[in-house]
Amino acid sequence: MDNYLRAFDIGSGVELWKRGLPAGGQAMPMTYRLGRDSKQFVVIAAGGHGRIGTKLGDSLVAFALPYLPLGAGPAPSGTAALWRGTTGYNQT
């Protein structure tokens, strides 16, 4: 375990994106859009965990994903394609 949030290609398993967190992110990330054609965000609580040794904290961290309109086709290579679509997962 470490203090990073990562996105992986669901077909190949290749890591596409990685960003540091201020504390351990042992939480389920959430994704949202403010509207159907707006930018998508990924949010995660970074609070750490004392028993597994990650740094403790009390942050809520949001990352803006590259804007990809719904129905625009496959995501460009190297983007966080894992979190794309209405449910937050690649459905193309």
C-alpha cells in the first residue's frame, strides 16, 4: 500500500495515470460530472490507515479528468480511460 491513486486500462491492465495523495487512500474512489457534457472528476478520501502503516491524514482530494464528451468514441491513448462514461467506467 502507498499514497497514490492510479488508473488502469481495463483491457490490458497497463497503468495509465498515477497521482500522489497527502495520506493513504484506503477508500473507494467516486466519480462525478456536474452535467451530461461537463468535465468529469474523481474524488477520494485520503485518511490513511494505522494498522497497515500508511500516512494518516484527513483530506478529500479531487482530480479533474481530461474532458471527453459522452459518446465521443475511444479515449486517446495515455488518458485515464478507466474513468470514462456515465457510471465512471469505460463502457465503449
